[in-house]
Amino acid sequence: MQIVSVIVDVPTMNTDKLFDYLVPEKWINFIRPGMRVSVPFGPRMIQGFVLEQKDHSDVEKLKYIHEPLDISPVLNEELLNLGKWLSEKVLCLKISAYQAMLPAAMKAKYEKVFHRLDGGTNPFLDELFGNKDELRWDVAKNNNSLPVLQEQIKNGTVEIKYLVKNKANKKTVRMITSLLSNDELLTALKNLSPNALKQKLVLEYFLTTTKSIPVKKVLEDTNSTTATIRSLINKGYLKEENKEEYRDPYEHRQFQKTTPFQLTMEQQKVITPIIKSIEENYHETFLLNGVTGSGKTEIYLQSIQKVINKGKEAIVLVPEIALTPQMVERFKSRFGNDVAVLHSGLSIGEKYDEWRKIQRKEAKVVVGARSAIFAPFENIGIIIIDEEHENSYKQEENPRYHARDVAIYRGELHQCPVILGSATPSLESFARSQKGIYTLLSMKKRMNNQALPSVSIVDMREELREGNRSMFSRELFEKLQDRINKNQQTVLFLNRRGHSSFVMCRDCGYVLQCPHCDISLTFHRYSNQMKCHYCGYESIVPTQCPECLSEHIRYFGTGTQKVEEELNKLLPEARVIRMDVDTTSRKGSHERLLQQFQDGKADILLGTQMIAKGLDFPNITLVGVLSADTMLHLPDFRSSEKTFQLLTQVSGRAGRHQLAGEVVIQTYTPEHYSIELAGAQDYDQFYNREMMMRKLGSYPPFYFITLITVIHEDLMKVVSITEKITKYLQAKLSNDTIILGPTTSPIPRIKNRYRYQCLLKYKREPELNKHLRYLLEHYQQQITSEGLTISIDVNPYIMM
Ligand code: ADP
Ligand code: ZN
Ligand code: ZN
């Protein structure tokens, strides 16, 4: 008797434990830990992950596994353990931890089918089912037979079955293989009837090419038909078979092979301790703090080369929006087909194939966004997180993990170095490097000693006072003109999308709001609509104020579309490429626009966040930030840090090569330290100032924080539950812990559901997760049946 313990795909606290199942005779020793299986659970079949194998269970009546869903384990032992660790650390269900580690194609898809039980005696069912035993739910629904089937189920002549479908399809191509040697081909040619001209052509074709060729190509090249091929197969000359093929998202791209640069003195100094830990197989976390353009990527590439030479593997994380073709190209150019790439721009099938390349050890390096940290490598030699300060490394849904924590966990396990790279490290990481937890490596010089661009900060209040009402200061406008005359390129950065952000009545100050969320609606020029960015609500643009009926209702704020229009008006000769969510939503458009800019088909690249990173074009000599303040006033203790980081990143796009660069930052609060110090590009001083603020506010890195948000349609319920939770925690946690709340969330309502929160700040609470887990279990009933949400975010990055 063989028994396995399974984590089932039922996302509730009550089922977040192991369930035992018997393994049917025929699959004994075939079904192993790490495989997906389909198992009966209540009335249905669901997916599960096998965690353990054993030969005894305390449960009396065990059910059998229905069927395996994999040929070999999809999660290795390390990842199975990592899932357990993760679920405890971030308080998520084990099933969601495991699902997060696998490509979407492997997530369970469920299907309902009707199964005929009457043994063919009921002619009425013949009509419904045809000559099959089973009928799919959606087919039955489409020809309106659900009510009839319901009757039959009552009679016991039909039952309903719940199946787990495997979505992980492999792509196959039909190949034709010649079974003959060249000599045999020649003999076969002689023996063909003189009329079989087409067959002759095909055999001759196989004389001149490789032995195995896709059917499609054979047909094209020889201009023959499937009938011709068929007769050659029947004669035993050729064979047809299906061959598995990867969907390669980069198949049509050529990558110029690059060779390692001779490292500069500064680079040499930085890479030495990294190489040492690779060679001597020990774990160390390095914080590589290098200014933009100081050659960090080259450090990554050469460290990875060492790792590959040792026969080990490398994981490189880059922020989603920095996964530009430029970044991918640098890795592909150095390591060719050894590189697998994982990011959200790939189709589900492409992602699945890249993942399989990793699993089959056909790739040695994975370059990917956050979830690539779970790459199923077994012999990791280095983990690199580029732009480590980026918020996109924190997942904002369950499991709410931070890739940096997972990286360090795996780095310790594999005894390999972890490199956190950034020009503007997160405060937390820099603080750890000051305490000696991470090893700080600094690079202060740009390549070729090119100076950092000179930055000037323009006070937009001053502009207004002097009568300039345009969105461009005089300084920025003059420089724009100058670059166009010189045939050099400019990047214009705007931290917002849409045409204008909101509509306000100038008489009464009323701002058009979403009726379901407490947030203002955004105006979209092209569709001429107001939209809610939280729930998707759309409405027409009012011509009259709904409050006071005034007609002085107008758009405020500036969006990329509006800037584009303004540029067309003021600088009609300038060629502008606009990059924002609207112009890059189609697959490949991001790449296409960047390519156009690189090819010099535009003078100005205008865009949002997505152009802040990774761009490295020699002809960019001017960067303009249209309004630096937009993020500064968000209700978030990291808003200064984010502003500083973003401004520094954007500035770093200018003057990376021979031509010197200039940056113009426009702002209404030039005196704010994060703007002033971003202008001076002084990270160290910014760090000191910001640490002071964090200390005063009892925020990270001085305190840990955990945010609990309670969400439901009924405001009274939300308030009372948040109060109870707060009371409970007050009783359980230490006196040094600060509990803020209950209060309304910064966005008090989204999609008609109210939001209340409670924020915990603490230095040491070893039992905290135990208490939080207790709370989740306590409210489980209301969570599953009354639509209550209790979201617990350990170390949150979004404070709303
Ligand atoms: P970062 O990642 O710190 O922004 P990069 O690695 O992109 O910096 O380096 C900036 C530029 O300098 C790139 O064009 C890169 O190819 C080049 N570079 C890096 N290291 C060297 C080197 N040792 N010698 C010459 N050029 C280099
Ligand atoms: Zn009004
Ligand atoms: Zn809304």
C-alpha cells in the first residue's frame, strides 16, 4: 500500500493542510513528491501537489488518487520546502505558494462533464450524447439542455463529473524523416515507376538535405502534395512523426556575439569578492551600489560567466518594465541559447516553454521578472537582482512575497552569492549594508569617466509669476529647440497617463468621482470618456457640474497625450514618439517604438515610468522631467524615496556615451530634499536625511510593519471587525509595538467595498504570524461565505 500526502487546490485556511490519498496499484512508485495529481475532493475532482510519500496514514477511509497530471515532478525538493517556508513567512496558503512557482499554463483548469449511466437503453439520451458517453458542460449549456439533464441526474441516468484539465500543451510539429541511406535512396529512385514524377522529386530532395524535415517545408520545397508523401510512407521509404518544439519568442532575432570587456580598476575591485564567493562556494549578499552607467551589467555578465564555467546556473531578475529588448539582448548576446527569458510579454505557451528549457537544464541563465526567482534550477551559482529598489519585486497579491527575500533564502541554501544592484538602493538594503549584513560594493564613476549629467531644477511657480503658463519652462523649451537643431535626442518624462487626470468644477471645486470607489475619475482623450483606474467604471464627460450646475467644469493636470499635442503645436518640426500604457498595450509595440527611437526616427521620446529604466542610447543628450512632484504627496512613507529614485533613474538616461548630457527637472517644490538631492545626485546625503525622517516616524528600516486591511460591502461590519482585530492584537503583542488603527484606508472604498485598516509597527514580534494566522482562521467562515476579505501584508509596499 502506498499513500501520498497532497496539498489541494482549495484556497481556504481550513484546507491548508495535507490530505492523504491511496496510490492506485498501477501508479505505485510512479507518483512522487512534486507531481501534480487530480484527486477526488467532496463531489469533485481537483488539482493537488504531492508533498510526501508514506506507507501509513492515521485517516481510516482513504480515497484513491484519480490520476497523475505530470510524467515527472514539476517541483523539486528544494521548491517544495521553499513553498512551506514562504507560506509561513508571508502568511499565504501553501497552494498559492506552489502555484506562484509554476508557469500559468500549469495552473489547474476545471471542466464539468455529464456522464451517461443508462447503458445505452434510453434513446432520448442517444440524441443528447450522440455516440459518446460524455457531454461537456458548455456544449450542453449552449444547446439549452441543462434543465433536461437536471431531470436525468435526479433519475440517476446521468451523473456530473468534475475533471481537472491539463492546460500545459506542448507544441508539436509534424516531421518527415527519410528511412533510407543515400545508396538506398538511389536504388528506390530507380525502382519508381517513370510516371511517379512527384515522388521522384521528393526522394531527390531528401538526397540533398538533412534526414528529418517539417512536412510543411517538404511540401513547399518540392511543390508536392500530401498524397505523394503518403505513398512514399506506404512504401516504407519515409516516416512521419510528431516532434516537440519550443515556442521561441526570440526566434527571429539575431544576436551579435559580444565578448567580455577589459574591466576598469573600479570594476575589478568590485568583482573580486564576488568571484571569490563563486569559486569557494559560500553565500554572501552584496549590495552593488553603482551610479547609472558605471558598468554594473558588465559585472553581472562576467560573474555569470564564471558560474557557467563551474557548470552552475544563474538567475537574473530585472524589473518588468526594464525587460526591454535592450536588456535581454545584452544577455543573449553574451550567452546565446543558454539564456531563457521570462516576462509578462510572453504568451502563456511561450512562458511554459521557456520554463521547460530551464527544468530540462537546456538553459543555464534565466533573465526574468519577479517570479523567475522560482526557476527550477538545482545547482544555482549566483542570483542577481538588478534595480533592487524597484517595487515590482514585491508581489501585490497572494503570496505577497518579496523576490529579494526568496533570493537570499535560495542563495543560502545553494551557498552562492546574491547581488543586489542599484544606483539608488532601497533604504532597507542600504541600512543593512551599513550594519554589515550585506557587503557594500560601490562604483562612483561612469564608464570612460563621462561626467554625470548636469541637472538644473526649475521652479514652476516662478515661471507662472513671470507669465509663462505653458507646461514647458523657458529653460526646457530652449534646450528642446537646441537639441532639435543639433539633431540630438531628448527624453521627456511624465509621471502619469491619460490626457488630463481629473475634471473639476471651477465654481464649486467639485471633482468628478467614481460612484463605486472613493477616487477621482481620469479623463481619456481618445475615447472621450471618464474612467476609474480601480474598477474600470466609465462615464461620459459632463458639460455641466453635477453639484452646482455651473458650466465652468474643466480638465486639470497634464497627461502624456496633452503634452504630445502641446509639442505638436509649439515645435511642429519635432518628431515625437509617445510611450505610455495606451500606446504599448499591443504585443511588441514597446519594442517597436524603442527601435524607432534608436534608429533616429524621432527627436523626442515622451513617456511615463516605463522609459525611466534601461534605455541606453548614445544620442540622448537631454532629459526633461515635466513635473517632479506628482508622487511626492502620495499617502505613503516611501514617497520621498520613490521620488528620489525615479528622478535619479530618469536623469541617468542622458549622456551615457560620448556626448555630455543635461537634465531639466520642473517642480513646484524645489526646496524638497528629495528633489534637491536628486538634482545633486547625492545618494549618501539623501540616505541620511531620509533615515532621519524614518526614525522620527517609526518606519522601516527602524521598524518592521504589517498592514491589515478589512474589506466588505457593509461598513458597520468592516469597522467592528477591524476594531476586534486591533483589540486582539493589543492584548497579544508587546508594549513596544505600535498599533495604528482602526482607521479608514487611504482609498476608503473600491468597487463598492469599504476598507478599514490597522497598521502594526514593531521591532521584534516572534509570535506575530501565529496570532495573525489565528485571526484568519477565526474569520474563515465569514471569509468563505460572506465575502469578507482580510488582507495581511507583511512589509507592505503599497500603503493604500
Ligand atoms: P550600468 O548597468 O551600471 O548602468 P552598463 O553596464 O550598462 O552600466 O555600462 C554602461 C556602458 O559602458 C555600456 O554601454 C557598457 O557596454 C559599457 N561598459 C561596461 N563595462 C565596460 C568596460 N569595462 N569597458 C568598456 N566599456 C564598458
Ligand atoms: Zn460646481
Ligand atoms: Zn471605480
